Amino acid sequence: MSDTADAPHYPLSGVRVVDLSHIYNGPYATYLLALAGAEVIKIEPPGGEHLRHRAALGGAALPFAMLNGNKKSLCLDLKCAEGHAVLLDLVRRSDVLVENFAPGVTDRLGFGPEAVQAINPRLIYASSTGYGRSGPYRDFPAMDLTMQAMCGVMSINGFPDRPPVKAGPALCDFFAGIHLYGGIVTALYDREKTGRGRVVEVSMQESVYASLSSNLGMYHGSGGKAPSRTGNRHGGLAEAPYNVYPTRDGFIAIICNNTRHFHALLKTMQREDLADDPRFASLKDRVAHIEEIDALVGAWTRGFAKLELAAMLRANRVPCAPIRELPEVVMDENMHARGSLQFIDHPEFGRIVVSHSPMRYDGTPLLPLQPSPRLGADTASVLRDVLGMSEADIERLQGAKQEEGSALHKLGAAAPRPH
């Protein structure tokens, strides 16, 4: 990719990424790369990557559109000789390769780190796995649910008198994707100084651990006892009030992490007489009387609508937020005003809302959002414009029928939808 003299300069302009990733964590990392200006070429197998197969479930396929916009789609059979050769030719001309296969898969297929860096020493090889490319858990299967179980997320989520509960968002996948993006950009910066690429490795397990900080504080503070689940209270039971409280039409989250916040809450409640109550004098005292705090606050919040109450509390600088449903989140006024959420017209899903990158670069406008491409929509253009293939060679490859399968597949706009 190259910028014209009048075009805005994006931080990763000129960086070419070969994207072999699938589902959530790898595609989110490469989506962030694309929105920072990189040219991302997503290579998919015949039939497309796994998320496309959820089309039969309606909205279940929408995450593909959310994570694969602003990319090019090249449909390629990497298990056949010609497809494998095309991949290696593309690697020679690229800066980054991203994959999130199980450890050892790319080595067996002939495009592991050693193979690709032998032909392009400047290549950044970025790999995301469940538990790492080494260690005793290396070959354990890793999905977000199993990772939440292994990483401790489920053990601390939920209420103490109920079974463990998974977190609703795919935390492990996306934490890994964010770290993978950071690792790739760090390696690109290092390459500017050394001239050489390197292998970047991110594990889902290691990406999650630091987020357990509050709960680990309770674990260490108790002499190594497993902490109980705290529901909507602070994971380390170190703050009060800190909970979700009922309102007339839903719920509201309120947190007071210092005495100033607590006194502001009492002012809003018109209970300033409690400011001198010894049960609530300090944070330590309030935590010791957490049940009384929650009962007091909950009885008060029941008398208000959640938006009315949030406005009252914010007016007095009390940290709070109404508990919003997904329809409210999708239409968030602030995120739409900032361009973080945008409506696009998608050729498969119609008018949908997708997210932009959370990262902003001063002086550069947000990159215009492009819908995720149909499977193989850019196959011919990538072969022609990136690899310099002639039209005759492209036709030959697209039409070739080999015993081991076609290397390339005409799956552009005329292709049938995968099932």
C-alpha cells in the first residue's frame, strides 16, 4: 500500500499482513491492524473460515462482519501444492503473518516460523494459542469457555451460594487479540532498528491473568485461601458501597471508592446524618458493615427510575451507571458521536452497526469502514496486483482441477453462501 501526497497518513500504512487467523482473537488483532492502515489479506480455506458457517443461525454469523471489515479475502487451499506455493510467494512480499492454529499445525503444513522466516527474514510471525507454544498445557484444546475455566475467571464469577458462571463476553479471546496486536506492533518497531523480523507469541491464558488483580489480592491477603465469589461486589471485597442496586425500572451500579464519594452519596440520599456514624467512618468500617451499606442504599434506589437516579448521582459526582441492555449499548450516543460505532450497509446482513478501533491517532481521521468481503472476493486482484500474476495464470489456477483439489476457488460475488 502507498499513500498519495494528499491522503491522510495512517500509522501502519505500507504494512502488509497475511491473516491466517479465525474466529475471534486473531481476527480482532488483524482488524485493529487494518484500521491502523495496514493492508490485511485474509486467507480462507474453501468454504470459508468457521464464523462464516454460522450464517444458518442468522445473527450468529454477524461477528464475522464485525471483525473482518477493511480486509481483502483470498480463498486458497493451503493443503495443495499450488495453494501452498501462492502463500509462500505472498509471504515473501509481506511484513506480518498472523495465525491462531493449535501449536504445531503450521509446521506440519509447511509454513511455520522457521519455514517462512527462511524466505523472508524481515517477516513478523505472530501466533496466538491457548496456553503457549511450549509448556505442559501446549496441546490442550482452547476455546473461550475452557479458557475461562482454566484461567480462574469462572471461579470468581457469580454469587457465593451458586455454581461458577462464565463471563458473558468472550474475554479470553479478545484479551489475547489485544495483546497480539500489541506484540505485532512492538515487533514492527523493533524491526525498524534491527532490520529483522521475529516470532511474536501470545497465549490466551497469560493474557487474562493480570485482570484477576482484585481477586488475587484477596487470595494473597487471606494467606492463600481460595476467595469466594462476590457477585456484583468488589472482587477483593475492598470497597463499599460497590454493587448493583434495584430501581423502579431496572438496576444501577454504584461505587464509592473513597470517603468523599460516600459523603456525596449520602448528600444525594439526603442522609448526611450518617456521615458521622462510626459504622461508616472509614472505608475499612464500611467494608466491615457491607451488608448494612447495601441494604441502606438498595432501599433508597428502589424509589427511582434508573436514568433519573443516574442523573442525580452524577450531579453530585458519585460514580454510577445504569445497567443497560444491548439495544441501548448498540445505540450509544457517545460512541456514535465519536465514530466508535457506525452504521454500514453490508451486502449480506443489510444495515448493521459495527465498531471502529478504540485507538485514535491525532491528526488522522478514522479510516472509513468497509464491509467484510464475500469469500474470495479479492482472490484475482491479490494475485494480479500483489504477486504480479498474469491473467492467464490466474485463470489457470482458478480453473485447475487437480487430484489434491483446486488451489484457488472462484468464490467472489457469484459464489454460493456457505452452510
